[in-house]
Amino acid sequence: MLTMKYVGLKLGLSIHDHTELETAPVAEPEYVALGPVYPTASRR
């Protein structure tokens, strides 16, 4: 992870549930993308 930051790459996370959201800060991401947290009617 430090190598990525050293060369200027950004780390992002895609979050899909509450557990991932709560643990995201451990990875120290530059950004977090929020996906559907609750089930959608169109995806089965």
C-alpha cells in the first residue's frame, strides 16, 4: 500500500454492505464508492 502511495497511485474501495463500510478506514483509501447496500428489485 505504501508503494502505491509513493508512486502516486490512488487506492479506492467499492462498498456494498455495512461491514465493508465499517472496515474501510483500515485500508486508508483515497476514496470510497458506495454501491447498493440493500437488495435491489432488478437484481436477483
